[in-house]
Amino acid sequence: MSIQETSKKMNETKHINTDTIQTENQSVSEHSYGQKYQDHLIQQYKLYVEMMDRTTARRIQVNNFYTSILSGLLALLAIVANKDIAQFKDTQFQLISLLLVAVLGIVLCLIWYINIQSYKQLNSGKFKVIHELENKLPFECYGREWELIKKDRRYQGYLTQTSIEKMVPFILSIPYFGLFIYSLINLK
């Protein structure tokens, strides 16, 4: 039976007891599902863990995108700010350009921060589902991992990846805020 057939069978069955996998609206007991229950459970678990890994890979790509864009803006900023290279005759135009680059940088940092928060929520939901699936498997890998992390004294100050990740847009926004303030002060 394929994964699609497994999902279809799960959606058609509405028996509820203590040996069930909970879905949003329905659950399927091992008894009512049939002999392939454990095999299909393992297949779904593998598929779901793979989907979570792909989400994490997308998250890394998004972070690389924002890092590249914001670094490129800082490089552009160095060119615009250098009067010898840019040779602006109108200082007012130069200040407005700097102000616009600063606003763009700040907005991109804010959007990046929101994006990180969104991925955190998505990954949290995926881990909850993985933990539910693991309850039916012989060994709960992810559950045990968190148990060990919480018990180990070396990890008492453990920062989640998301906590660290959220610092990067904040740090990269500092030069843009500085530029924003500089531009506003010097505009006449």
C-alpha cells in the first residue's frame, strides 16, 4: 500500500481508542487499520522527518539570502558614502540616497526576523507531530535527545538555534540604524 493509500485509509477510518494515531479530525487504531499499520507508520515517520529536514534546509537558504542582500547593501553603502568614488555634487541627494538604503536595510532585517519566527513556529509544529508519531515507535529518538539535553548540566544555558538566529538580523540592523540617524541629522 502506498503512502497516498495509507493517508486515504486513515481519513476513511473513524475508530478511536488508546492505540490510535491522532490526526487533526480523525484517528486510526492499529487494530482497525490492519497488518501494515506499523510499516506505514514507519514510512510516514520517515517521510515527515524528511519534510522537516527540507524545511530546515529552506530556512538556511532564506538566511543565506538575507545575509547576502544585506551585505550587498552595506557594500553599496560604502560606494555611495565615499564622495571620491560616487562624486556626488549634491550632498542632499547623497543623504537621501543613504537614508533610503538605511530604510531598506532596516525593513529587510525586520522581514528576516519575522521569517525566522515563522520558521520557528513551523518547525515546532512539525516536531510535535514527530513526537506523536514516535510515541508509537519502539524508540523515541527526538524525545530522548531533548531529555538528555535538559538533564545535562552543560546545556543548562542552552540557547535554541532560533534564539541565536534571531540575533543576526538585529546585529546587521545596527549599521542601518546608525546610517538612518546620521542621514536624518544631516538632512537640511
